[in-house]
Amino acid sequence: MVNARTYPLWRELAMSEDLPKEALKAALPALLARTSAKRLRGRLLVHADEKTLAALAAAGTVTAADVPTILRHRRAWAGLVSALARHPEQVQAAIALLPLLSSHEVEQVVRFWDPDHFTRTETDAPAPPVPQELFDAVLEACLTPLAALLLHPEPEEGWEAVSDFSKDWSLDLTGHSGRWEMLARCPERWAELAAHPTLGPAVQHLLLDQAETQALEDARLRAAGADPDSEEPPADSAPALSEELLLACLPALCLPELAELPNPQVTARRTLHHIANRVHNNPRLKTLAADQLHAAADALVTHGRLLNPPEKQDGNYDFDGRVLRLAEDLALLSANPDHLAGACAQLARLEQSAVVSPAPSRTLIRVLDNADPDHDRPVRLLERHNEHRRVQTLTVLAANPYTPRAAVTGVLDGLHPAELAWIIERSGGPDWLLDAAAAVPADEDEDDGVLRLVSDDELDQHPDPAAVLQSWLDSPATGDSLSRSEIYRAVVQSRHHTLQHLLQIPADDVLSRSEPEIAAKILLDRCGRNADRWAALAAAMTSEYDEEKISFGELLDSLDPAPADAQTTKSSAT
């Protein structure tokens, strides 16, 4: 009902709806301050955006009593919770809104507590501190979902439909950065929180995964502030976790919550790698929890059958990486000679490295070659494509005192000559490994194992340049994804190539990764004035020819329709 006292405000409100938005926004504080009637305030609040509502709540013009009206038109957001909590009598009302926020927004209540942080001047009053009750409530709200997940780490609905590749996760303990962001704000409470009856396991996991990494990053930033040219943290930077706190976190170290997860061949491998990362972050754990780490590694290898001979599937591009990670993790965590020997055996079954020296060109690689005479040496070429990882991992296994030496030396006979040279020159491994690598006999006719792609000027001096190009295409190096592109490029760009060379190269490399005029001339000669061939070429170019990895020769063959007699035979059979 409109009475004499409220009529002026009703009149202003009716007029305000015809005002421009900016004018209405400017008038809202004055209009809201003049009435406590819910209906009138509701008519006004519906016109305000989130930023305006948060500012009005921080000023006390919008109060907790207005929240039900606001929530009828929009969902809760972090800025509103922070603004309401600026007033002591509304802290509990603000805390009651936390369950309405999405998981990634809860921490923002504290992070954006001072929205004017970047614009505040020295003359402005500082923002009030975050109320302890609100801080504690936000901290608990951030940690509780992780604590609940650790109690029941069940796969989500629809898990069975996810591909095996995507299942390689076990449990995302580091997800939702707000968990760690909140915990990082109260290091003085870590010991207390690690011992908390319900939140303790979540806190222990976060400290093991994040504390030292964050401390290292903070040290780098401080060093960069003191010396902008420095990229290294101070050598005397103190660890984030004391020995007492590390010991308090040991119950979570080996992720016992993940022991019964489904798909153990994947989850056990991922869990082992997670534990290894924790030991890398906190090297003191290798001594403080040696027995615990050894037992966990044994259990995971057995439960996940991680040392069963793996089979490489087509399209499994991470196969070598998984074998290398497993071997590295066992070298760090295991004391079981049989398991360590099994890791050596898996390394031995990996495909041999393909070491290619590119043909001379005007590219940067030759500029570097002039400045660095060793750039073209086998060891450096091996490292250029990161193909030294296998022998690098073998060296780490050799450094584990529990690894049988015979298992390590048994791998040496199958290594590429450049890999043996890397062990001797670059590994820094134990003396017995260097001696064993140097003692591996080399075939009399064996060179340094490098496929050297020479220039056309050098090919001019060869009696049969075409045969040299064919030897490049026949080389085992063409089976390596990183090396074969260099080989194909060198053959296509050589003036000595023939059509027979090009027919063997993947169509994608001829059509889209080389000089276009080479392919264009061949296609013109092939299709000529034949409209059917041009139509077939257009159809082929829109298909997945690059993903099917068909050769250029197969592409050209596909441009011709089946012979007429073959089509007749097929029709008769039908």
C-alpha cells in the first residue's frame, strides 16, 4: 500500500525505471538508504549488477536481510560474501552463503577480500582484516571435499566410458588450487591441521605435494627481485616443512587411499609416479621413510603387474615415456633387485635410438655448428631429440645399490653406439658402468651410428646419388617420428631425387611440408585433362590422408578408378 510517507519514494522509483542505467546506478545508494520496505528494496535491487551490489554491501547499504531478495534473481558469488562479512554482525550470515558457491569460488572470498588492493593509495584507509571466523570457515570449506574424497575415492559416474589413456590419473589430489591457496596462508597452523581428526589427511597430502614446490618458487621470485639476472634460488633457502612436520605427514606419503582403485595397471603406475614426485620435492623422505617407500613400491609393482612385458599399440605415443617413468620411479623408490632388474629389461626392449645429422643449410643449426664444433657429434645429436633418455634412466638404475649389475650391463650390448658414447662422456654414472660401456665390442664395419644427410654438392661427387637417397629412406631412422621428418625433407629438397623416391614418402610430407611446386608438377602430369582424376584428387585432399599416413604413391594410385573388367566381374558376382 502506498501511503503519504512512502509516496515520494514510489514516485521516484517509477521515474527511475525510465532513467538511463548509469543514472539509476548512481541513484541506488540514496534510494536504498531511504527505505527498509522489502518490496521497495526488491524493486531497486533487481536493477543492480554484482559489482554494485557488493559495493553497497561493503558500505552497509545492502545487508543480510536483502540476501533472499538478491538470490531470487541471481546466484551467490564470492564478492557478496566478502562484502557482507565486512560488518561483524553479518559474519555468520556470510558464512551461511559459502555452501552456495561453486568449489572454485570459495577461496576467492578471502583472495578478493580487498577489491581495491591495486587502486588504494597511501592516504586511503586500509582494508579491515579477514575475520578469523570467516577465514576458518573458508579453509574448512576448501579442505572438506578433498577429505571426503579421500575417505571414498570412488570413480565418478560414467567412468567406464572413459578411454584407458584418460584413466591414467588415479586421483587428482592437486586439483582445485584454492585448497592449497588457503592452506598456504596459515603456515603457523600446519602442524595443528595435519593432526586434525577429519581434515588431517587432506592437509598432509597437500603439504607433501605443494609446500616445497611453493617455497622454491617463492625463493626464485625473491632472488629475481634482488638480482634480475639470477634464475637460481638462494642456496641456503630453508625447507618449507620441518622434519617433525614431514614425519607428521608420513601416513599420507604412499597414498594408501588409492590402494583399491579399479584398473590397477594404470592407477598403480600413476600412484607410484605420484609418490616419486613427493620424494623429489622432499628428498629427506628417502631417509626418513625408506622402509615405507620400499614396501609401497613393491606392493604397487605386484598389484598393478607393472613389470609384465608391455605391448606397444598403434597410436600409443606415450609408450616409451611410460616405460622410462616407471624405471626412473623404481630407481628412486625400490630396493627389490628383481623389480629393478625388470625395469632394466623393459629399457632393453625399447626401440633403438635413431641419430640423424641434418644436411647443411642456412638454418640456425649450421650457425650453431660454426660456434660449437661439437654440435654435430653423436652424443650431442642424441640429446638434440631427447633420445638420451633411455641411457640416462639406465644410469639412474645403476646408481641404485640394489640394482643387479648384470641386469644393467645386459642392456649395453643392444644400445646404439651414440648411447654408449653418452654413458661414457655425459652420464656421470658409477665407474663400473663407464668401464662396462667402454668395453662393449664394436663391429669392425660399424661407424658411429649416425645417419648423415649430406648436401647436394657432396652428392654430386658420388657415383650414384639416387642410391644414397634411397639408403636414407631405407634407414631404421625413418621409423623414428622425430628423425623421419628430417630425412623426408632432405630427400624432397634434393635435386637428385626421382619420382620413385617421392612415391615412398608420406603424402602429407610431399604435399604440405615441402616446396609446393614439386608436388604440383607431378599432379599436373598425372591428372592432365582427366576430370575424373581431378575430382578424385579433390576428394582425397578433403579426407584424412594425412592421418592415415598413406604414401604419395598410394595417393596417386587412388586417383585412377578400378579397371572396367574388374568392375564388371564385381557386378556379375553381385
